[in-house]
Amino acid sequence: MSDTVTLDGRELPATDALLAAPARRARLLRLLEASSIWIVLLAAWQLAAIYLPLGDNPLIPAPLLVFSTLRESLPELWAGTLSSFAILIPGFLLATLLGVASGLAVGTVPRLQRIFFPFARVAAPVPPTVYIPYAIAILPTFQLSAIFVVFIGAFWPVFHNTAAGALALEQRYRDNAGILGLSGIEYRWRVVLPASLPHIFSGMGVGLAFSFVLLTVAELFGANAGLGRFVQFYADYADYPKMVAGILYTGLVTYLSMTLLELARRRALFWLR
Amino acid sequence: MSTGLILEGVDFAYEDTPILERISLQIPAGQFVTLLGSSGCGKSTLLRLLAGLQAPDRGSLGWNGQPIRGTSLERGIVFQDYALFPWMSVVDNIAVAIGKARPETGKAARREEAAEYLRKVGLESAIGKYPFELSGGMRQRGAIARALALGSPLLLMDEPFGALDPVNRARLQDLLLEIWEAASPRKTIVFVTHDIDEALYLSDRVVILGAAPGRVIADLSVDFPRHRDRRTLFDGEDFRTQREAIAETLAADTLRRLIAA
């Protein structure tokens, strides 16, 4: 399409272009709004690095230094990511699997509610971090103990949300399942599970965020690789550019993982309109 | 052994509030009956009892000589809305019903048969779609297709067209009659509505329920010949007389309740 049209011999911008310009400006403005805090933080960081008298060992390394350090450390950080994910993924997946299965069972069988809920009320609020030293002592490898801790942390939010979703199952779905004669495993698989998916995904979101917290904390205790370990290691050696690079990188990995879960949620819940 | 529905002295209360009181009815197989009443008269509750979704406090319900206990594929039901599972495609919704009703049917055959029922209700365009992609009228067509696919000889319908616009409502009424009249033997249909015209147009018999608590206050037979035509029927003298009589019965019940309160 051409950018202009001619009317009575005068050149006028085509309607496409007329509409596109304000739309483009609005989009640009929105992008600016979304990144404003980042820009302010980056500027403040740069200024602090320049003007704060910190001597030879700057606690606040300049952004540019951090970014170049980040680039140099990428291979090491990538190895750390793999090591961390070897804990996070099995722990989180196991928690999701067992959390959903037990949540569905407890949410649909009143007797299991009477058995499980009194226990969950006491066990779930215990901060999983307190298990870390004992898990490390009792399990053969650090990886296993960290998986266990991540599992405990992610299990409860998934379990609670799944059970809540199953309990909140709308009467019309129960009725329809009853009419069709759906029962047992089939009823839970075809009706209760999909109907509870919105709840399940919010439980998984909380569980995944919590998994990252527990993972990095566990790595401070006894890992010889991993994202939390990277940060702790260079902090011990007062290599602050690397430490800060590690923090930024961990933040990015966490953000990307949460985004991936969000994409999965949207895909699974396409029917929710 | 008697065929059809038999209700004897059915009482039902919800948390000490009586909803239904001493409901006794005999509905022979193949009859199209509407339960008519104002909202809150317990007509939907009565339908839930017939479906076996709830049990009465007293009295008995029987279908073809068997007591009604729990749900059964013998008794299909269509609700006012949200009858289909939103996470399954329309065709899968119906294929699931077929799988339950006739488990010996293979997976591919189920889908084929489901598509057949969708064509029957004029939904061939929606075969691969999900309920959220359909209008309210199309969803109700899907719900009817599913109820038909179950093959239940007794069809319970709880204000199935209540949420539709007048045009779609009329279309689906015609569709329902067309399918019901064509079948042999005809299904027994218990149809709940609060719309007098709908009751008279569709059914062989109108059972009027009074409210608080729900009980039968009138039981009328509707004798207009079948293959009814909406326009000539609605203009007819008999229709108008019967319509007024029903309206008066309902108004008298409302008045009685207001005086009692």
C-alpha cells in the first residue's frame, strides 16, 4: 500500500498511515512505561558506581562491568543452570504430579479429607528450609536432599490448590458427570481435573516460585555447582561483579521459567472464555 | 409391569423448608408432559429427583416398574445452560456420552456417530468446535444431541430453552418436536418451563405446580393434533381459552401465597 493518496491534486497520507502513526506512538509509550523502573534503576546504579567512594573493592560494580562479566561467565552460569535444573525439574515435577493426584483424591473423597486435612494443617506451614540440614544429613547425595526440599516446598501449594479446585467443582459439572454415568478414575480424569486446572495452575505458579527460593537456599548449604552456589561462591571471594552478574542471571532464569509456566497455562486453559 | 413414570406421595425439603409436597403423578411411556409453574415452585427439584440426582424424603419414584435410585442412562437430562463440558470439543462431548451408553462402540465409530447426532440437530458446522465458540442456541442444540446420543427412553428437560432469544427458542422447540414425533417408539419427555405458550405448543399434558411448597394444582390434557403449526395454533380460539385458564390458575396460586404471607 502507498503511504499517500491524492485528493483534488493534494497529497494526503493514506488512511493506513493516518491510523498507524498514533497507534505506533501509543505502543512506544507503553513500552517506555513498562521499562521506566528499569531505566531509573540502571541510571541510579551507574551513578552510584561513579560517585560512591568505595576504594579498590567496589561493592557496587558499574553496570557495564557487570554485563561484560556476565558475558564472560555465561559458560559457568550455564553449567550452573544445568546443575540447578537437575534439582528443580525433578523436584517440581514430582510435586506437581503427586500434588495433583493427591489433591484430586482428597478433593473428591470426603473420608480422605477427614484423614488428610488435619495433617496438612500442621505439616504444610512448616518452612521447608528447616528440613535442609536434616535432608542433607539423611540422604546419600546433596542433589537428592535438595530435590526433596524443593519437592516439599512445591507440593503443598499444588496439593492445596488442586484439592480446593476439586472441592469447588461446580454443581452443573457434577450433575452432567452423574447423568453420563462418569465415575471413579474416569470422572476425576475427564471432569474434575480439567475443571480444577485454573486452581492447579495457580498452585503450580506459587510452587515454582517457591522452588526457586528453596533451590538457591539449599545450594548455599552444600552444593558444588548451581545458581545459588555461584552467587555464594563469588560473594565469599568478594568478586562482586560476578556475584551481581549471578543475581541478574538467576532473576532472568526465574522469570523465563515463570513465563514458560504461564504459556502452558494459557494453552491448557484455552477453553476458559 | 407398568411402563412409564409413577410418582407416589413424593415429599422433599431443603433444610426444613418444604420444597415438594405429596407429589403423585402417572406419566405413561411416550407422553410429552410439561411441568409448569412460577419460579421457586420446585419444578426443577422434581426433575432432579426424576433424574436420580437427589432422593426424596418420602414417597417413591419409579420408571418402568423399577424404583429410581441414583442416575441412570435410562433417564437423560438437558439443563438450561452449560450442559456441555467446556474443555471438550462438541463432538467429544457427545462421543463421551456414546462411549458410556454403548461401550462396545470403537473410538472412531463414536466420533462418527456423534457427528451424526450433530447433523440431526443442525450443528454440522460445529463438529470440530469447542462450546465457547458457539452461541447459546448452538450449545443447547449440542446438549440435545448429547441427550439423544445417550438413547434414553426418558428425557428430562429443565427449561432447556429458557436462556435463548425468541427466534432460537422457537427454532429449537420445532426441532425438538420434529425429532420426538419422528421417533418410534416415542420417548417420554418431562419438560420443565414457566412459559405457558411453550407448554401448550409442545406437550400432550400440562401439570401445573403451585409454589411454597410445590404441589400439583392442576393437570390438564392438551389435545391439539400433532404436527402442530405454531401460527395457526396460537391464533386458534381453543388455544387462547386454554392459555387463559392456565394463566388464571397460576395467578390464583400467587394470590393465595400473598394472602398467606
